[in-house]
Amino acid sequence: MQIDLSNEEATTLREILQERVTELDREINNTDSRRYKGALRETERQVERILGAVSVAIERRDTGPVTWEPRDDVDDAELGHS
């Protein structure tokens, strides 16, 4: 899958993803259910991976559209996550 976005669209997507990570973190901290907390953490990790990839794509862009193609062989460290 490949997604082509304008720079403005990519920046908006990054902001939306950052807000979602914050919301997920808040929800994780406010839940007592281990099962639900685990599911939220997995969702948070996925959103953070996408956020990292979008951020890298924005930083590497020239003047054209931002293109992001998800890859399974990229680990979190390459995306700026530990």
C-alpha cells in the first residue's frame, strides 16, 4: 500500500496521530482492565509506528508530495522510537 499526501495533508495527519497517541496514553492510565489496557497499548504502538513513519517522510520530503509506503521490515528504532 502506498499513500501520497501533500505536505499540508501529511502535517495534518501527523497532528491527528499525535493527538490520538495522547488520548490513548490517557485512556491506558485510566483503565483498570488488564485485557483492555493491553489492547490499548498495542493500538498505541501501531499509531506511534505510523506517526514515526509519517514524521520521517515529512522530514525527508523535497518540494513534492509526501509518499509513505508501510514496510514490515522497519523496526521502531529506525522510526525514532525506542
